[in-house]
Amino acid sequence: MGLWDFVKGQLRSVIEWTTANDNKDALFEKWSDRGDEIKNASKLIVNPGQGCIFVYEGKVEAVLTEAGIVELKTSNVPFWTTIKNFMQAFQSHHKVGIYFFRKTNILDQKWGTPSAIKYEDPKYKFPVGLRAFGNYTFKVMDAGSFFVNFVGGHNDFTITQFKQMMNARIMQPLTDYMAECKYSYAEIDAQRMELSEGIYQRLQPEFQKLGFEISDFRIEGTSFDEKTQERIDRISDATADAQAAAAVGLNYAQMQQLGAMRDAAKNEGGAAGMG
């Protein structure tokens, strides 16, 4: 370490997440892993919407979730008391760290299925490939669990990384729920609110175990894969033909026969014209 780095380390006696506003993508960020810097700090500042955790040998030992300014030399705040007790026996080979994290709701996070969800249409009995996208809000609820499950040995963890994890985990609950609710393809858009609520109820308990909660989970839109759309178009065409037949007093089979006769006549006329 250079002389200037050493001097900066000595001068940085205030524990504060000063880069939170500059790096909007940061969800967890390490303040320091230097034992001397932590021991010699004089003040701890936790701004509104932030929390702070102390990690010793890979284990979360203390969490502070209340905003405020703590004078560390005289403080009896349990968070800092725990740190002081651990740091009394600190040696250079011990791994320590102070991390800050966002406590606020992270709004309007986009999600989308990376591939089509496969299920059988309960009415028409053909395989459906459905894509869906939407948004949600989330927040860290248990910083210790979140650290263990996601941050681990990394210096930081971003909102972008969280979204990637979220997209990977949403496929199975969505697939299972679509198979259970038995909506035909034509009912999907009309039932988006119910689908959103049902998927949310499946996701929430599992994600709470990991240290965070989601809210305001929404499906904004859906689309079908190419093969499914082809099947839908054939059904639409057949339905339109059946309605047209009924309008003129014919059944669908009779309408099909008339169509076949008309096509045959066209083909014969075309052949005669070529002769």
C-alpha cells in the first residue's frame, strides 16, 4: 500500500456510505475490510433508507437498521458494542467487513420470462408457449439472510444482479401456477390481475426466507411463441367460418363442402383456360 493510501486510511475515521447517491445500482456495498480502519473510527453515520452490518469471519454478527449518527468513542449502541468486542481480539488474518445496504423500496423493477412457459390449453388441448413480462417492487428485510444468500464474499451486490436472480427464479412458480389455474389462451389477458396475485402468493414466502420481500408484483403483458400463434390463428379462422355458416343457415360441415366445391370449380376453370 502506498503512502497516500495509508494517509487516507488514517483520515477516514467516519463510517458512512458516501457513494450511495452516486451509485444508484448498489444494493449492498462494503465500506471497509481493514481492521485498523474499523477500530479507529470515531463516528458512524447511517443515513435514512440505509442499514449497516458487521461481518466477522464470514458471519453476520451485528445489524443496524436505525438511521442516525453514533459517536463511537462513547456509544453503548449494541451494534458498535458488538464490533468493539470482536475487534479486541482482532488479528490481521481475521476477515472482517462493514457493509451498507439499502432499506428503501426498490421500485418498478422489470421482469420477463427468458423463454416461453409451456403448458396445455385446458379448452383446446394443444401445447401453449407463453411469454410474460411486468414489474415489481422489493426491499431487503433481513440483511443477515440476504448477505448469506446473495452477497457472500463479494464486495458489493447490485440491483441489476438481483433482477437477474429474480428472472431466473420466477419461471417455475409461473409455470406451476399456469398449469393449475387452467386458463385457456383467450382468457390470459383478462385474468392478468388474478394471475399476478396468484404468482405473488407463491413467490413471497420463498423469497422471505432469503431475506427480502416483493410487493406490487404485476404482469404488464403477454405474448405467444410462433407455433402457439399459428394454432390460435387456425382456431380464429375456423371460428369465423363457423359463425359465417350459422349466419346463412348452414352448419360448419356444409360450409366446408361449399368451400371445397368452390375451390374445385376454380381449379377446373383455370385448367380449361390453359388448354
